[in-house]
Amino acid sequence: MAVSARTHPAIFADDFKTDPYWWEETPRPQLPETELPGRVDVVVIGSGYTGLNAALVTARGGRSTLVLEKGRAGEGCSTRNGGQISTSVKPGFAELSRRHGETIARAIHMEGRNALRWIGEFTREEGIDCGFSVCGRFHAAHSPRAFDSLVRDVTNQTPGLEVEYDIVPRAEQHREIGTDAYHGGVIFRRHAVLDPGRYHAGLLQRVLDAGVQIAENCPAMSIRREGDRHVVTTPKGEVSARDVVIASNGYTGTATPWHRRRIIPIGSYVIATEPRPREEMQELIPQNRIVSDSRKVVYYYRLSPDGTRMIFGGRVSHGETDPRVSAPLLHEEMVRLFPQLAGVQITHSWMGFVGYTFDTLAHTDSEDGIHYAMGYCGSGVSMASYLGMRTGQRVLGLREGQSPYQRVKFQTRPLYNGNPWFLAASVAYYKWMDKRG
């Protein structure tokens, strides 16, 4: 929906929208109204990457499957992210080893590599045309100290968990990025990119082709146990299922209070610039890689698939959800990095909620017919898809559905009920740390 912007009018294009840029090429689908069945084998709550991949596996495994979506299919962060794909595991091997021992730490890090490899294979085998490309990531150092830390990390990798990399000193960084704001960085060669809107649309079509029913505007309100089955209550009636998959991530609600107490919804904000000549944009990111930087309050960006726009995202607020308010903050940071874009206007600004956890790890498990996967901590394109697939395998009772994430306790904190009241102080602290380098 086009909107007018009274504040900072110079940065907003006349056709400015608060919808994701990805929806321009891939509008949200118009699904037919679904009459709620009274009984199915599997109910999946959430129609993002996790839920659809789980549903695809269960349906192809012969289980009648219903997906419940409180809004429209894929309207959450699955079509609101930047399309960047990494190995998805935030804590380093040494830190994870201190927490859980070397065996679990190694297995978790391997899951990140497995997820990255798997999504490339999956999109290719399924024929999903989503612009998947192993383009590499330039991870930029925001200070000399950060550069030293990046170099130390990549040159002292754990045997058996090595990743391919290239070190880029500051004197050579213009071959990767058209700014002097950074102090060099590291290229992770195997990191990848896709168009999240096209990926979700392709995945959704394969789920529908497999016979899955999808009920939009139909949130799960509660779940109760009756004998060996679960009854899910919705505004459109009740559904009985043997298995329930919780795939709500950053949008987890009161229907599953145990999960809600363990997920921290954090807003992630993105803008897209008006189109510019490809040659001009190529000067900003010459190798067409995805880019992130070493700050705790992270920024991530890339060129649009057609190479004519900057897609620029970051964590610019701890509570604001109006993309017209976050847009000037992102624009200011973008122009700080790339003064060349000072006069370029914004055509799209949007946000979505990523699901963080208290230990910055994803979590998945199954117990008594309730299955879940969530908490991707901002790196969910491949891991959400991968763990959704593994969750579907567990529903089918397949051995390969087991994951080392099941061996890690899903933590919460006293007094936390799903409302992240502590974010303001946390963001302020990390911004202060970032300024210190």
C-alpha cells in the first residue's frame, strides 16, 4: 500500500510503500478459502520456511496435513528478510564447547554447514527459481580491533570445521566495497543469496501440490490434549491432530506459552532504494556479494537481484514497528557508509520479527506429539528451512530427523513471558560497545 511520509520527505519516493520490495515481483498469493477439517494427521502452526518445509515432508510421507496461518501465507519474516544465507550458527566453537562440550559443539557447527549445503540442493532439485547463488559474503570490520579479531578467528579454525575464506586488508577493500568506512574484512566464499519472496512462493506451490491444506487468517488460539491426540482451537473451529508442529518463530503467540517464554521477538528493518544505473550500483558492491559488518547492532545489505537497487537492513530500533519511522534511520546509516547514495530515494521500507533465544542458538525438539523448530537469531533462511525439514522427518518417525539441537536445553529467564522489556537497555549497551570498536 502506497503511503505518504511527512517526516524526511526528501528521502521518500512518490511511490513509497511499506510492503517488502520482494512483493513487487512476487505478490502474496490469493489462496482459496479453506474449510477447516475436523481431523487431520498433522497440524502445522505457521506458514513460513519452517512450517512449509515440515508440511512438505509430512504430506509427501502420506500424512494429511493442515497449515494454520494467522495472517496470509508467508507474510511474516520469511518474505521480509534480506535473502542472505550463512552457516547460521552464531556462537563460536570455543564458546559452545565451554557450554556443552566439544562433541555437541562440533555437531551444532556441522548442522550450520549442512543447512547451507542443503538449501542449495533443495532449491535445485525442486526446481524453485529463486535466484539462489553462492556469491560469498564480505564481512566488514567496523574497527581495527574488529579486523584483528576476524583475522584471528579465520586463521585459527577448528580442524574439521574449516570454512573457505579470503582476508581483505583495508588497503584492498575497494575491490569488495565502495566505502572507506570499514577497516578491511573477510570473505566467506560459500555464503549464498536468494530472493526470499520467490523462494517462499516456489516452496508454497510445492506444498499445495503435495495436498497440504492451508487456512489463512486462522490463528491457533489454544492446544489441549485429548487422549492420544491434540485439539487445536481456532476462530473457525477446532481441529484434532495426532501431531502438532509449532513453526511460529518470532511470531509465537499465547497458544503455546512455553515456547513464547523462550523466544525473543526482535524487529529487523529493511529499505530498498529507487533503481539506479547498474554501473553506478556496481561501484558500491563490485563483486555482487552479500555484505554484513562486525557490529553487535548489525547491518546487512546487498544489491537487488537485477543489480539496480541497494537493499539495506539492520536493527535500528528496539520497539518501533512503523517502517516510515525506521526508514530515515536506515537511510542515514546507508549514506554514512555510501555518501554516493545521499540523493537516492527510498521506494520500500518494511520490517519483520526475527526470533532470538537467550543462548543465541536455534532450538528444535519433539515430545508427546508436539514438535517445534525456532529461534534462528536472524540467520534463518537456510536453518529454518533445514530444521523444518528435519521436524517433518521426526513427525514421520524417521531416524534422520534427529538433530544435535535437541541435546541443548531451551532456556528462558525469570519474569519473561514473551514481551522483551529488556531490549532497550541491551540495544543501547551494544551500540555503545560498537562505538568503542
